[in-house]
Amino acid sequence: MSTIRVDPEKCILCGRCVETCPAHLFVMNETVTVREEEHCIECGHCIAICPEDAITHEKLDAMEFEIIGERKEISPEDMMHFLRSRRSCRVYLDREVPRDVVEQLLLAGRYAPTANNSQDVAFTVVQNPVSVKKVARMAAEFFGQTVEMLESSPEPLPPALQKNLRGMRMNYELALQGKDRVIRGAPMFIVVHASESISSQANCHYALLQMVLMAEALGLGNCINGYMVAAAEYVAEIRAELGVPEGSRVYGCMTLGYAKHRFRKIPPRREAAVQWR
Ligand SMILES: Cc1cc2nc3c(=O)[nH]c(=O)nc-3n(C[C@H](O)[C@H](O)[C@H](O)COP(=O)(O)O)c2cc1C
């Protein structure tokens, strides 16, 4: 019994599925047939593109396919302004982000592309104030130990590490004064993790960026947080606190909340290193 079926009564032989399927599963003869369906990545493109609803897939519920209808265009000018005026936020109001708003972010993350449609990105939302503080403190302590270890090294440190030493030291020293520099007092953060595979890191990064952009659209301050990723990479207790399964790695983190300040200007960027060939 096949998983993917093309109803010959409905199919008009337009060839859209043949051209669109990433795995080349559809073949056009007198009718459209399906081959090697074990290689299907369940992306749903065949069903989404068919103008006659002629295709069904055992693993994809036709009722879950939402009609796109009139596409809401974003002008290139608006898009460019949106992208250029996004800024990392490190000063937050003491205000909780409602759950339905967080769920919109997660939806944006889920809809990021994943290699082979693997959809392997998992999210940990840390919003409970006790957990937020606990994990931030654990990360700060990790940086304290790391700085101590690096500074006692008899070998000269590589320049890149030298550069990071100050930030790591500040993370720890400010934590001793009861100030949080790791996540900057954000009321919440989201960690993205995945079972380790050839594309899991990239998948997590794209999901994270979609959430960053969605957060911006929702009027939420946010900042990608490499400190938390580094701490989670090295400290098993942090991974346990975040509910990261064995064999999974934390690839990304973003802090979130309502920004205390609003940026007035777009800072310049260095010229892009571009080659045209
Ligand atoms: C991979 C990555 C890791 C980052 N880690 C941190 C971090 O741990 N703490 C922080 O305050 N900002 C962090 N940032 C934010 C960058 O500092 C910020 O994107 C950069 O300074 C440019 O500012 P903008 O985002 O406002 O354009 C990180 C950004 C990226 C892409």
C-alpha cells in the first residue's frame, strides 16, 4: 500500500508535483505515478502545490494544510528597514511576556527551514523567575571557574580567548555582587537544542533567527546569547536544568522581554567583504 497517492480522476497532469518534489518522487507518464516513496521527506510541497487536491499522503493530514490565499506582501523597503533597525536588547523591564506571545515565537521557530525537513529543533522556554536566576547564576559560576583555569595556564592564551576573558570575568564578578551579566536580567530566555547530527546546528540557528525576527515584530526586546550556549556546552547540570536530553546539544539561546529603552539610530556596519565573479 503506498503512502502517497495521486488520484487520476482529479489529476490534470499539470506537472507541478513532478517539478516541485525535492526528492523527485513523482513521474509523469500517461498518469502521474510515485516511485521510491521511502525517500519522501514529508515536506508537504506536493499537496501544497497541487491545484486540484489530487494528492494525499498517509503521514500528512490534508486538513492541516492552511490555504495561503492572498499573500500579504512586505515591501522591500519595509523589510530592509525592519532588518536594519533590529537591535540586540540588554536592558529589560520587569514585565512578564504572556504565554500566547511566547507561543507565537515558537511557531515562527518551528517554521524555519531544516535540512531534509528534519524538524529536529527542540525548545526550552525558561520563564519561571527562580529557574531563570538559577541557570544564569550557574552560568556565571562556570565563567568564574573558566577564567581561573585560563589565567593559571602556563601557556599564553590565543588572542581570541584573551579578548573574551574580560567579559567572562565580568560575568562572574558581577554575579558575586548580585548582578546578572550573562542574560542581563531578562525575564526569560529560550534555548534551542537538537540531537547531534550533520545539520542540527544550522537548523537550530535558523530557528533562532526566525524567533529573533518574530520577537522584533511582536515588539519584544531580545538578544542572542552565546554565553548561555557555552555554559550549557560544558556544564551537565545546566543541561539537566534545561531538560536537554542526553545526546542533544544546545546550539542557541535568546533572551527576551520588554525593552526598557528604544534605539533611536541604526549604527553603521563595516563594508561587506563581497566578491563578484
Ligand atoms: C552567535 C552570537 C552570540 C551572541 N552572544 C551574545 C551574548 O552572549 N551576550 C550578549 O549580550 N550579546 C550576544 N550577541 C549579540 C551581539 O553582540 C550583537 O548581535 C552584535 O553586537 C550586533 O548588535 P545588534 O544585534 O544590535 O545588531 C551574540 C550574537 C551572536 C550572533
